[in-house]
Amino acid sequence: MQTTDIISLVTNIGFPVTLCFILIRYVLQTIGDKLDRLDHSLSQLVQVIQSNQNKSKRGQP
């Protein structure tokens, strides 16, 4: 294999692979942030529901 063949392989294969890794990292980070916000919202919802249940058990409106 000559040097030009190796350079061609790196150019044709290395760049798309690198780009895929960058895109995958971006997508996973974005999804992770959204899942964190969803988890926080669900935790708040659970607290509100429990608070309402406790009020109804005590007879408060």
C-alpha cells in the first residue's frame, strides 16, 4: 500500500466516522438534557399529587 492509498482511506473513511461520532455525542447530550428536564417535571407532578391527596384526606378543599 502506498502513502496516497493510506491518505485516501483516512480521508474517505475517517472523516465520515468522526462526523458520526460528533453527531451521536450531540444527539445523546440533547436527549439526556431533555430526559433530565422530564424527570424533574415528573418529580414535581408527584409532589403536587401527593400534596393534593394529603389535603383531601384531612378534609381540606
